[in-house]
Amino acid sequence: MRLGKFHNELRNCLNLLYLQMLHNRIHGSRMNLRLFFLPILILGVTLSASTTDPALTALMDRNIPGLSSRLTVRLRPDSTDFFTIDADNGRPRITANNRISAAVGIHHYLNRFAGIQLTWDCMNPTLPDSIPLPTETIHASTRQHLRYYLNYCTHSYSMAFWDKERWQREIDWMAFHGINLPLATTGTDAVWDATLRRLGYPPEKISGFIAAPAYQAWWLMNNLQGEGTPMTRAMLDRSIDLQRHILKAMRQLDMNPVLPGYSGMMPADARETLGLNVADPGKWCAYNRPAFLLPTDPAFAPVARIYYEEQQRLFGNADFYSMDPFHEGGNTDGVDLASAAKAIAQAMRKASPDAVWLIQGWQENPREEILRAVGPDLMTVIDLHCETVPQWSERGHLSHPWIWSMLLNFGGNVGLHGKISHIIDNFRQACSSSDPPAGLGLTMEGIENNPVMFELACNLPWLSDTISAAGWIHSYIRARYSPNPPAEIDSAWAILARTIYNAPAENRQQGTTESPFCARPSDNPVNVSAWANAEPYYDSNDIIRAARLFASAAPNLAGNRHYRYDLVDFTRQAITEAARIQTTRIAEAVRLNDSVAYRHAADRFMTLLHMQDSLLSTTPQFRVDTWLNAARNAAPSPELADAMERDARTLITTWGNRTASESGRLHDYAHREWAGILSRLYATRWNAWFSARLAQWDSAAPPSIDFFAIDSAWISSPTQHTAPPSAFPDPTTLCPELLQRL
């Protein structure tokens, strides 16, 4: 026991030194190398005979029981992130420099040799009776030492109602995918509650400033305040407990959590209630933004100090802080941006002397004045949307370290979409440029869909420079379904790879081409969200053909969970494409003033909508009740369950009140093509539209329908309960039948 404790203490010491060396490497400073390599030499000696690590053992066995007894995993500290796969004494062996690299090596072994892939749709696969020994030594390393994960929006669009178990599963996913720099915003509500109380802000007004979990992403980005269910003490206590669990689990696996720092945000009435000199940043999508405490106010440093003291009291210190003042168009009139940036950075460094400010590269942020005021040693830019709007090549970061990031998903919308070839090429170009990235990031607004794109992005730092898109997809198929898949699988993926997953480099649409089922009805529903900008780049008939090919492999792969998930997802996309074809016929019938053709196309559209609902009911990941039940379960008391569910319903429909929905154009931004909402809300909308349209066919004006009222009725409807699994048909039988009806 003492030796094990000694090992752990040495590892912890090494981790701190490794992170310091990593920071210094990125930001160009030096350190005493003897202090760094002495523990490495000691630890190398003590661990050379050890083949177990408690955190890695727990990681493996949580997800694949018994895996730790089948593999040898050794840590060999090094200044470079690497893993090696070979055989030792008749067992597969993974050697790596730290726990995250080891987890990547374990996942790589499972992918390549055992036909096992760990993704959101299946994190607990069954281990085969025998697993093969590597016949060659595989070595991989990466210069992308910062591997960032999460967008603020992800915490609300996907994670708002997670419990400890779901968070642990995601942290395990992060480890197996090489993430070492995750954004951890949970519990910041409690930090602000404590901060405002110390500042003397009226306690009864605090819940009007802190947003509910479903809306905290935009509160923390200074876009709004106090939206959703008013925070209670029980809700704050839950978030504290949950964040402590999250941070402990992350740190046990050598991750370096990123915490929200202080960037000047204050309640909108801070001038009246606290006597502070604040600026008004204006509005965001019809919401009044919180106030901005001017850096020239003598209170700035004391307020920041209190914030960091309360954060450290609750959750400890951090090496990276995320701060995004004036996010998405905040008004900067009267604000000295350079002084503001210096004040923000100085307050951060006073709280944590070696900390780095992470700032999102999104729209006009980070503004040039901020980059010039804060040195490269203090700030790293997360280039948020490199696959479509890369700041690194379009405007640069003024010598600041930066992270190449893929956004891909907006609002948690469901749908296939990607730029596989372009992403590989663009990332390589960035890495070979005169200002290469310090890391890679995943900055999607929503997760738990489109797994192929996230597997690709996480592979990028470790991939050979010679890998092609076709070669990578070939390997992906064999890891996901079978080392020897039916030929139809390769054929289906070949179609998908050159169509829906091959959006042109110049295509700038926001994520997937949205499902017309989810749109507010019109004579030509191309986009769902008011912010969407679909650019047609593939033929819908190709997607239907690919789905039919994929479904034809069901007799051979019916027991594979990844296949079953993708079968539902690809069939869902095919039905969506069939509906898209019907919308063109609806538009044509209007143009020709042909009510008979219009009625026929409308009837076919509604048939497809109900087919879609029946299909998606078979799979929990595609059911709205999964989301709603999670919201209810996250409520610390039965009295709050209805309010939490109402937040969950609102976010994916109107987003907010009527003003935000209509004037702010936020309605349906976070729409979801899920069972339950399809049949109960989207079908209601379309039935109302088609009935009114046909009843007023000869009218020059289209029907005037209050869709906000329809949405509000669904938001206020009773809770939906999950039906037992036996109530749903087997998708391996249902999908081929549905596809033949398209």
C-alpha cells in the first residue's frame, strides 16, 4: 500500500511538472530541466515494473468489465504525448507518457485489433472471448498538446440535466478520445451566488441574475441573465456537488479542467444596487445583456478577487480560464478594450500566477485591441469554426497560441453532415503553416449525434500524414461494425462520403441541412432556424440509396449496436430527404396553382412525418422523452420538476419568451428531429398549415397562423412517459420496410 501511495504521489508531482512544461513550451518561457527530469527518472524506475494504474484500471473496467485483466498498460513519462502498442508475455501492451495518451492507445488497440469502438451510442461493448495480439509495434505521437473539448452551448443544449453517472461516461469518452483540456462550467452559478452575497447585492435579486441550467451557457457568455427556472439553494447545492465530482473525475485522468474566469460581468442593475461604474453592452437576440464593470472602476480588481476566492473555495484553482467579453456583438461604446483586457488578465494571474486565458475565436472576437493588450504568454485563442470560417488563415491571431477547432453542430440539431476530406486537408495545412496550432478542439454546440465526424476530429492529432479520407473511412467501418463487413456497408459509406459528408470547403451553412419536418410551415420550407443558411450540395436520392444499401446488411449485423444506431440514423436521414423532395413538389403545386397536386404532396409529407416518428420511437437517443425525463430527474425536488421540464421544452422550441422567439428570431434554433415532438408538435403545426392553406387556396395571402401559440401549448402539455421497450418494433426489421416505402 505504501509503494502504491508513493507511485501516486510521484505521478501527481510529475503531472504538475508536465503541465508546467507544457505551458512553458506553448508560451515560450523556460524552466529548470533538472527539476523536471529528476522525477521522470525516479518515476521511470518505480513504474517500469508496474503494469497497473488505479485510474486507468477503473476507466477500462467501468466501460468494458474485465478489460484491465486482458491488457498490460504501462506509463513511461515523456515530454511528448505518445502511445505504443505491442505484445508482452502473450498480452497486448500499451505504453504511454500519461493516462490520457494511454487511454487513446487503449482505444486505438480496441479499434484496430478487437473491432470495438467507444462512441456515444455505445460506451459499454462486450469484449470478445479472445482478443488478438498485435503482430507489429505501432507508435503514435502528437504535437497537439492541447486537446480542448466543449462549447459553452454544449453545457446547455446537451448537458444541462446530466447526473454524475452521465458525466462520468462523458469524461471516460473524453479520455479515450484524447481530450486533456475540457471546459467545466457546472457550479459557476454557486460561485456567483457567493460572490454577489459578499458584495452586498440583495439576496432576493440573485435568482433574477443567475440563469437556470438550460440557459447558463448564454449567461456565462454575457448574453442574458436570469432566464428559466429561478435558482434555489437546493439547485445550487446540487451543482456544487456535481461540479466537484466532475473535476475530481477529470483530474484523476490527467485532464486539466478549464473554469470560467471573471471578465467584468455584473447584474444589469449593478450601478443602482452596488454603486459600480458599469457599461451597458446592449442586447443579444432581444435579451438585455448583463452590465460590464469598467476596468477603470477601482472596484474591478476587488470584485474579481472575490469571484476567484469563492471559486477556489468551492472548486480549487485552475491553469486555464475561459472568458469571452462582448461575445456575439456586445456594444463596446465607452469601453477601453485594451484596458479591459489588461484588467481581466491581471485579475486572473493574481488569482492563479501561471494561468492562461482561453478566448473563443468567434465572429469579431477576439478583437485586435484585446490581442495586442494581452501577450501570447497570457492568452490562447480557440479558433472555434476552422472547418468553415478559419480565423487562422483569414485574419490570424497576432502570434498568440491557438487551437484548431471543429464546430460542426449548431443547437444540437439532428442530421448527417460533414466535410471529411476538407477537414483532413485544412488541419494538415494549419499544422504545416508558419503559425501551427498548439492543439485541436471540439467546439460543437450539441453532441450525441453524427459520431463519425467526432471520431475523425479526435483522430487528427495522431494520424499519419499519408492517411486519406477513403483510407480513414475504411478503418472506421472495420472498427465500428466488423473487421470483415458485408460489401453493402462499404458501398453505402462510399455514397455518404462523397455526398452528405463531403460538403465543399466553401460551403458555409450552419451544420446539417435541416429537416423540413421541424420547420415552421410555409410554401417552401428550406431552413428551420432563422439563422440557418442551407446551401444544397448533395442529391437526396443518393442518401435514400445509401440507406437502402446499409439496411440490406441487417441479417449479418443485427446484433451490432453501432450498426443498429446507424441504421436508425441513416433511415431517419433518408425519410427526411424524401420529405425534402415533397416540399419541392408542394412549392411547385403552389406555383402552378394546382390544389390537387398540393393536397397529394401534403398528404405524402404527413405520412412521411408519422413514419419518422414511428422509426425514432425505437431508439432512446432519438426520443424527446429521454430529454424531458432527464430534466425532471435533475430537479432537486418534485416541486421543481415541472419547471425544469418546461425549460427543457422551451429551449428546443420557442427558446424563450415571445419577444426572444419572434423578434430575437431564436425559435427552433435548437430544434430536434425526435420522436414525440414530431407527432405532438411538428405534426400539429403542419396539419394546421395544410388545412388553412387548402381552405384559403384562392386567397392571395398565405395563412396567418400563430405558431408561437402552438409551440406554447406543447411546452405546457403534460409530461410524456417512456413506453416499455417491448412497445417498439425491432429497427432491423422496421427500417428495411420503411425504406421500401420511400
